[in-house]
Amino acid sequence: MINKRLLIKNLLAHNDENSFYDKKRLLNISQKEGKAKFLKHVCALANSNPNNNSYIVIGVEDEDNSITGVDFFDDSKIQNLVNAYLSNPPMVSYENIPFPHLLDNLVVGLVTIRPNFGKICSLRKNIWKYYGGSVFIREGSISMPKIFGIEIKDVNSKIVEAIEKHAQNNIELTLDGVFDFMRKRKDYNPEYKVFKEYFVVCWAGKIKKIKNEIYFSRVDIELINEQVKLFYSDLDEVSISIDKDYFKIVEYVHLGLQDKFQYYPLEEVQIKFKDNAGYEIESKLLFDPPKFDKKILYHIYNSNSALISKLKNGAALNKNEEKDLLNLPATYLICYFNDFEMAIQKLESAKEVLKKHSEKIYQSYKESMRILRKVQYS
């Protein structure tokens, strides 16, 4: 089993960007340009590595390889995006890898690309400035379009195999990971469980009891063997259930209007552990968007637009407006789920002004976009 933190260290230590490895400071697939560039790199790496994994490491400075981290990104539906835009798509996974020196909400993103052996990957349809049918390959550290016929060559298998071999997990790394987690999360009731005498899952969260049911907030869940952060949230509530074969998380989101809020189940994620030292993660969307009276939504939609205009013009907000602003991302999201198609576009256009106004409001923005991403890709 590969220790993903050690794998990232090996990639950064021994290789500049090349035909099986790329690194990025940030990844933005909420915008069309960022989505197109990500798909281009996935396509190029898959074509350049027909018989081995290739990787994109996210949250690293290009000049000196310093690890600065990115926000936790729990997009388990990223394969759906790849399938929608690429022909002969590779298998793509995105994992969040914690590093001890980073803040709790920051990780390094690791994209693993497994090729569709022997088949050329290409764009299925137009996106941004790239045309459907385009084929990309890696020329050194650059993803380039290939205009003429492409010959698949295997030049990296032995190199990648050696890097992965030197990133294998061991009992020392596992124990260190457990102790590090228990120390770091000691204020939030840390626990651990061993599955199938092999896998170790650690989790922590602030406990809340509602009608004899136990929920957690500020939740942090890690699969220690691979140094992968499975879940992290400052805001949402989750329930956790465990038996000898699985660890299951049900995530809830807090949505509503005019001080009438309730929790809605968003997604169920179940990690099933197997007897053959393997595991699989299954996710199921549970979200049924709440419906509200259109007249109320029109009023909120227009009020949100007015608030954004005031912020952009530098006008001061009163206490009620500050309260409405805190709820603005969530109420725009509700409007969108109730057929106000322009609501998300307006929210996205307000990103920078919300970020500048308050870190708390910006966190609310990111949370709403995360919910939207899960629903859209499902």
C-alpha cells in the first residue's frame, strides 16, 4: 500500500515536472478555463503514460517546490467530469494528503491518472478554446496538442514503479500517523479503529446529541495507512456508523430562509474494507433540494443583488445587511435549486468581493460551491 504523503515527497524530491508528473499551485474546475486546462493535462498525461500511473500534485510552489497547500477538496465525482469531456477516459482520483506543517483546513491535492491501456485519449467536445477531437501529449513539462498521428510509447514505467516502490507504507509510518493524529486533534475526541487487522482509520469531531442521535461537527477523518484525509469540514454535521467491514459517513447541510433552517442529508460515503488488503469507497448523493415560495425567493434574489452592488461600490452595511450577507451564498444556492438559473453566475461573480469583505463569508461561499459541485457532477 502506497503512503501518499511519502509518494508526494519522492515526486518533489527527485523529479522536475515531466511526462508523468505535473504540479500546480491551485486547481480551479469551477470556471470553464480551469476545467479545460485540467482536462488537457489529464488527457496529455494519460497519452504519455500508457502503462503506468501519472500524477498531478496541487498546492506546491513552482519555483522552489515548497508545500503551501490548498483547501480540502472532496470532489468524489471528478471521474464524472473526465468521462463527460474525454474519449477513452483514464481512471482519475483526487485525494487530500495532510502534511504536519499545514493548517488543519489545508492539504496537498494528489490527482492519480490511470490510463485506458493502449487507447488514445482525446477531447470528446469543445471546451473553452480547445476543440472536440483534440489530442494532447506531454513534451517535457508542457501539455501540447498533437496534430498528426500519435504513437504511444512506454518510457516511464520503470521510473514510476521505482518511485511508487519507495513510497510503500510500513508499520512505523502507520504508528507515527496514528500518534500524530491523536495529538493534533486531542480537543475533538479523537478515536481510531483497525479494520481487517490492516487498515487504521482515525477520526475526530465535536460531539452533538439531538434526540438521542449523535452527530459531529468540525469533523476530520483520515485513512492512516495511505495518509489520506477522507473528510474535513468546519461547518457541516455528519453522522458516523461503523461495523467490522465498513466506516460510513452521512453528511448534512444546513439550509433555509428567514431564520427557518434545517439539516438536509447531502451525501453518504461508505468505505468497505476487504479481506484481501483492499478497500473501496462508495458515495451516494442523498440531497433533495428544499423548495420555497417563488415570491419570497424573488425578494431574496433581488436583495442579494443589492447587497453585492453595495459591497462593490464600497458602501457600508448595517447590522441586518451584514447578517443577510453571511447567508447570501446559501440563499443564492437555494434560489438556483428553485430554477433561478442566474443565481450561481451572480454568486461566482461576487467571489472576490466576498473574499475581501470577510473570511467567514468567504468560507460560506466555498461551502455553497462545494454543495453545488457535488449535486452537478452527480
